[in-house]
Amino acid sequence: MQDIVQQLYILPILLFSVVIHEISHGWMALRLGDTTAKDMGRLTLNPIPHIDPVGSILVPLMSLLVAGRIFIAWAKPVPVNPLNFSHYRRDDILVSVVGPISNFILALFCTIIVIILANFAPLFENSHHYVNEAFIFLLKMFFGGITLNIVLGVFNMIPIPPLDGSHVVASLLPEEMSYQYRSIGFFGIFLIILVMRWQPFALFFYSVISTIRAPFEFLIYLLA
């Protein structure tokens, strides 16, 4: 139980990251002429409209209880009406990729915060116990947020519906093939689970994570 409690530092940055991911989709859609997300009040940092009871709460908590760590989470998908796009295929790709890109930007943001906190660490060495604990919590949260956001970005680019990567692939396929591909819908979740449990793919996935994480860690090594 104590190990689970020690992992709770990741929850705030996790919730913030999945919310930013979804807002990014809505923001790009708005830039491309679709006001659906804005009209439904989804372009807000208030997490409540974005919370998915399963993906934002149940799955992370079950991961903590069963495995002692959080593997993945998601927020409610931001509503997008592609009929409002002027260039359907191009705009669908742009709306799709901006979500993962936002996670990579957040990974850089977390890296910068870690560097700042690390440089101020000596000021907290002799501080009150609770102040020191709060500082450690923030440091762990933002350091964990680096890997977390890289995982979210890479995971969402897997080309299996309903992940963002599938929208990119579908927009590049001929119309009939694209329709059949998109029709997989949320059944793709089961395929994603199978693929992630397939060891060769899992090894490849985490090698991609490590490769992308390396320059962020080098920045910390260099500047912290």
C-alpha cells in the first residue's frame, strides 16, 4: 500500500497532460474552422468537462492497485466535426497529430521545471519537513511527467483505431479502404491491448520511448 501511495505524485501531471492533449485537438479544429469543441465548452483547462470516468479515474487507479504504477490513461475525446474542414484529409491529420505533439511539448516543459527545481534544491535542504516534502513531490511529479508525456505521445501515434495515429493513416488511404479502416472503431482497443502485450512490439515501443527521452535527460544532466 505504501508503494501505491508513493506513486500518487504522477496523478496531477497525468490529469493535466491528458486534458492538454484533448484541448489541443479542439484548438486545432477551431483554427481549421470547426467550432464544435468550443461550442461544447471543451476548450477549457477545467478538468471536469474532460474527465472520462473509465480512462481518467478507473483505469489509472486499477493500474496502481494491480501493478503499482500507472500505464496509461485518457480523457473524454474532444468532439470534432470534420464536415467543417475545408480540406478534410489534411485537416484531419493536423487535428490528430497536434495531440501527441502537445505531449512532447509538455515533456519539454516538465524538463525545464525539473532543471529549475534542481537548481533551487539547496535552498530546501534545511527547510521545514512539510516544505521539503512538497518540494520532493513537485520534483518527482515533473520528472515523472517527462516519461509520462513521451509515453502518451508515442502511444497515441500507434496506427490502430481509435488512437490518433489511425486518423493519420485513414486520411492517407483511398476512400473505401479508409472507411473500412475507421469502422474498426473502439474494437481497436482490444487489438491495442494484444499488440502491447506482444513482446517484440513492447520492446520496440519502449526503445522508442528511451530514444526520445534521451535528449530530455541530457538537458537535465547538462543544466541541473
